[in-house]
Amino acid sequence: MKALRYVAVGQAPEVVDIPIPKPGPGQVLLKVTAAGVCHSDDYVMNLPEKDYLEQSYPLPLTLGHEGAGIVHELGEGVDSTLKVGDAVAVYGPWGCGRCHNCSMGMENYCTNAAAEGIRPPGLGSQGSMAEYMIVDNARHLVPLGDLDPVQNVSLTDAGLTPYHAIKRSLPKLGAGTFAVVIGTGGLGHVGIQILKALSGATVIALDVNDEKLKLATHVGADHVLISDASAADKIRELTGGLGANAVFDFVGANPTMALAQSVAALDSDVTVVGIGGGAMTIGFGTIAYDAAVRVPYWGSRSELIEVLDLARAGKINVEVQTYSLSDGPKAYEDLAANSIRGRAVIVP
Ligand code: NAD
Ligand code: ZN
Ligand code: ZN
């Protein structure tokens, strides 16, 4: 089968031919129908060799932590209602399945995963950018039903991650409030739609790229601003001087985190989702009183079911740019050039 793999540190990913894997006991083999391209893949592929190896990423690594497929074969002893032929989405943040957080479906916060070497597909385990993929346990699969896999595969991360981030701030986002979204790419453009569907907040979206701001308006942002030195004043003006009740930073670099900190209102939430290497210095007088700063990771299995339900209800829609598996390397070039509108999805 064909697979898109990161084969050597510092090199572009390559399309290679490898044998179709056999599902071991408890595993499920999927025939992949769609695989989403995330900026985090670019982060991993840009790690210096020492950091890449220290974090025990294998080489070669089949990319892809957003995956959808058809159940093709069940390994020995798989205890599930799943049947061969079922359409599923892959819940990516795999955990141990038995700790307190995993028991609540929050495998993204598994307390044993690191010690036991359990890694998400595409981010340590072999991922979805191949004709077939192994899923370690049937509980990582969520029925897709009649949702189109190509249109919806990215809800497993570009939908789930903003959903989890936003859901926790909903008590602060009633009518008359303001939410700021920084970075309106893959995650951000879905985040805007989730805010519009679930909250009463007026949404102010920021990006450095005009095309991305056009997309932000298209998906429902009430105001769009270029993310530059003047943005903080403009946000103050739009919010009547009070600032934003929640800021979601899908970039996470020093300038965006400084902006988020400076426009946070009293008792607001500042949520840093992007992993752009930034840091914040928080102390008395450096941020509005009672503002809370959060750094979430991905989301829970039940939140993925909720996100899929939002899509089924027609309330969110991922803007998708498709690529064949052979064109996979081009998808990463386009991501690095910041020229993707919404999410790139590979269709094997
Ligand atoms: P993307 O490339 O699709 O979107 C990033 C957007 O940010 C682009 O539109 C870009 O123009 C914009 N941008 C860049 N610099 C900016 C600035 N200074 N101000 C405003 N906008 C700016 O990326 P994505 O796949 O949506 O991922 C977004 C970030 O979230 C990445 O850092 C990714 O690694 C991270 N991520 C984190 C989690 C998590 O669980 N915490 C999960 C998935 C992705
Ligand atoms: Zn991701
Ligand atoms: Zn666990």
C-alpha cells in the first residue's frame, strides 16, 4: 500500500510502498477514506533531530492524526459492536483506557500514556496517511454514520480541539460578550463556527493573511482584523474598552500571546491552543484581574461525538482542500506556505 511517511529528520515527507499491516489482538484495521493535515505535523517535522528522538518519535513515521475509514478487519478478540464495513472516525488522543481520565472518555489527559509509551496515530504511532491504518483499540473509533468522511475527518482534531477549548469557556460567553479568535486556519475557522453555534458572543477574528480573514468572514466572524501592533487598540474599541471575555489563540507565538494577554477582560479566559513556542509572564498588574490562562490539549471522546453531531445538524462545516496520497508532500508544502483555505485533506 502507499503511505506518506516522514523518513528522515529534516527531510520532506515521502510517498512509499509498504505492506498492508495485519491487525494484532484487539486491534482494528481500517481502509482509510480520509486523513487531515495539521500544523502540528509541521511542528514535529521541524523538530531538531535531538528533540525528535528524545520525544521517541519513530522513523519512519506514517503521518496523519486526523483519520476516517471503513472497518476492514477486526483483530483477534476485538470486543465491540463494530462490524466490517462500518464507517468510522478515529479518536486520536489514545490513552491507557483504565485511568480516571480515560474512564471519563478524556484519553487526551491520560495519566499513564507517557509512561506506557502510548502515542496517537501520526504522532508516535503509525498514522492515517496510508491506504490502511491500524487502530489499537475499537474504543478509539466513533461511528461516522452518513457524514461524508472527506468533509468531516478534520473534526477529529480541527473540530475537537477548538470545541474542547471553547466549551469550557461557555459560561463566560453569554449575550453581550466578546470572543477573540487569533489564527483563522484549520482550527480557527472551525472555532469561529463553534462559537457562533454555541455562544452569544460577538466574534472578532484575527489573522496575518487577508485570504484567511475572508474565510473568517465567510464562516461567520462578526469582525475581522489584521493581527498587528494596532490590533489590541481596535479590539478595545470594538469591546467598548472592556476587552474580550475569552481569547482563543490558535497560533501561540510570543506576539499573539502578548496580544491575548493585553485584550483579556476582567474575569476572562485566555486559552492558548497553538504551539508556536510563545510564553507569557503573568503577575499582578500584567493581566486583567481574575483572568484565567489555559493551555488545553485536544479533546475527549464524548466531545468528538458532540462535534460530529454539530456537523450533522449543519451548524459547522470544514472548508476542505483535497489532495491524493501521491500529492501528500504538496499538501505540506502548501501548509508551510500558508496557502491552504481551511483544512488540507488527503484522500487515498
Ligand atoms: P494553520 O496553519 O491551519 O492555521 C494557522 C493560522 O494562523 C494561519 O491562518 C496563519 O495565517 C495564522 N497566523 C500565523 N501567525 C499569526 C499571527 N501572528 N497572528 C494571527 N494569525 C496568525 O494551523 P492549524 O492546523 O489550525 O493549527 C493551529 C495551531 O494549533 C498550531 O500551532 C498547531 O500545532 C496547534 N494545535 C494544537 C492542538 C492542541 O491540542 N493544543 C491541536 C491541534 C493543533
Ligand atoms: Zn493536530
Ligand atoms: Zn489513561
